[in-house]
Amino acid sequence: LPGTPTSTDESSVSSDYAYAFDIDGVLIRGGRPIPEAIEAMKMLNGENEYGVKVPYIFVTNGGGKTEAERCLQLSQQLEIEVSPGQFICGHTPMREMADAYKTVLVVGGEGEKCRHVAEGYGFKDVVTPGDIIKDNQDTTPFRKLTESEYADSRARNFAEVEIEAIFVFADSRDWASDTQIILDLLMSKNGRLGTRSDTFDEGPPVFFSHNDVVWSASHDLTRIGMGALRVSLESMYEAITGKQLKTTAFGKPQMGTFQFATRLLQQWRKDTHGIDAPPSTVYFVGDTPESDIRGTNEYNKTADNQWYSILVETGVFQQGTTPRFTPKATVNTVLDAVKHGMEREY
Ligand code: G3P
Ligand code: MG
């Protein structure tokens, strides 16, 4: 076997290669595991003909809850133990911006969840669309807060507050009202609600946790995602102001996300398997050519040919079509992807 086995119970750990998995459309669809995913995880944990365990991490563009909460859920779905030390979601890198802005608007997700995620990241003053509607319900003519939203929202006099940045953490549950509030801020004088800029160039910056225009949920066909909100916001802003809006997206295919993933994998291999050298190959298994395959291929160019893209047919990409970005291999399911990597190694 290649590489030095570093520890043994019944099986040894491969020090040579590793896997990174996208989640939606590869392991999970609409909250339920893709059946082959459970078997694929078992294979990585030693149930394979080579008698090896192979380290792996998860890199999803999804989000909307804390990393710890998502890992607990993933552990149940996949029947394995998943630790935050092997997990990155779309908003994880936003953690590094907590000191750059004081008061921020956080958009998306269920209830108060994203506010809690942002506060957990260290953001000092987190405002939600609900807070703004509670302060002035004329903000969104067609959206009234539910009783529990009203109770949770924190009203204050927003005429006196400067919102310094907008972070879209997870999918908006109400595009129309969230869009209205984001546009109000973008067209304001320095992020102060109730004002209008004469020049439309003094609004706060907007950050999206990823840019997937479509994604794979429980419906047979792909569903629109956060990237679609981004496209819509940019074109609405232009229609209203005549100016172009520049926004920033994190997540895959951004190189920063793959660099982050490399550091995470390195730490994970060291802490849990005692391996202190980079793997010779990282097999990245994804379903979305535009984010997973594009990102892996581009990153690979700067990473000594270390990252190897595998496209599956259980999510966004469908059999019989041509992907816009060409993977090193295309297979049917995540189980085939794990087998493909192992067969290449031995
Ligand atoms: O909203 C999540 C979706 O756009 C993609 O998630 O796991 O396929 O990166 P994932
Ligand atoms: Mg996916």
C-alpha cells in the first residue's frame, strides 16, 4: 500500500490521500441521505478490500445554522461522527470579518438562527430584517411579522443606526421583503435607513456566503438558490439607480474556500490521525460543475496537481448533458466516486 500507515486498530489510516465532499446533491438531498452515501462513508471508515481508513472533510456552500449544529445533523443523516474540525460551510469564512464591521445586517435562514451564527462568529451588533420591520412595519407592505418573529425581533430607532455591511448568510425565506431592505440600505446615506443618497455610492458592501444560482434539493429538478438572489438584486439595483452594483461571494468556487479547506484538512489529518504531511491527492466529490468542479480544477493548478475533481450525477449535473467545467472523472454516485479514488491509489 502507498503511504505509511500511521495507526492501527483493525485497519490502518492512509497517509497518502484524502477526500473532500460537497453535501447537497452528493450526500444529501432535501434533508435525506442519498442511499449510497452511507455505504461510501463506511468504505472510508475501513470497510473496504484494502483495509484502510481514509481521512475526509466536508465543504458545502449551504449554511443557516452553526457548524456544530450542522455536524450533529450530518452525523445522524450519514450514521457517522462528523466533527466541526472537518467541516466548512458557505458562511464559515465570514467569521474572519467579524472585526471589520461593527453593525451588520444578516439576511437569510430560519428565525433567529443566522443572527446566532453571526454573534457566535464575534460580530458585535447584528441586525436582522425582522428588527427593521418591527421598528417600521411600512418597510415591507406585504410582509407582516408572525407573533414569534415579532417577539424575537429587536426593535430600535434605525434612523440613528449606521449599518456598515450586509451579509447574506443563508437562503432568504422572503425574497421580496429582504430585497427591499437590502436595496433601502444600498441606496441610503452611509447605511442609515430612511435616507436616500444623491449619488448611490455610499451604501454598505454586500457579501453572499456563496453564489450557486441553482442547487439540488428534494424536487427532481434543480431549485433556485442564493446566487439567483444575487443576480436579481444586482439587476434590480441597476434598474432603479442606473448604476452597477458590485457584490462579493464566498464559498465554492472561490479560491479562498479551497485554501481554507486545505488548511482544515491539514489540521484534521494531524489532530485525528497524527499525519503531519500534505496528502498527495485530495479527491473532491461534487455535483455542481460551476462551483465544485470549476473551483477544484482552478485550485489544482496552484496546488501541485493535488486536487482531483469527481463529478456525480445525483444532483445539479444530470447524465447525458455536458458539464461547463470538465472533471477528471464523472461517476454515478458518491459511492462510485470513493471507489474510483481507491482504485486509482492501489
Ligand atoms: O444552498 C446550498 C447549496 O447551494 C449548495 O450546497 O453542499 O451542494 O455545496 P452544496
Ligand atoms: Mg452540491
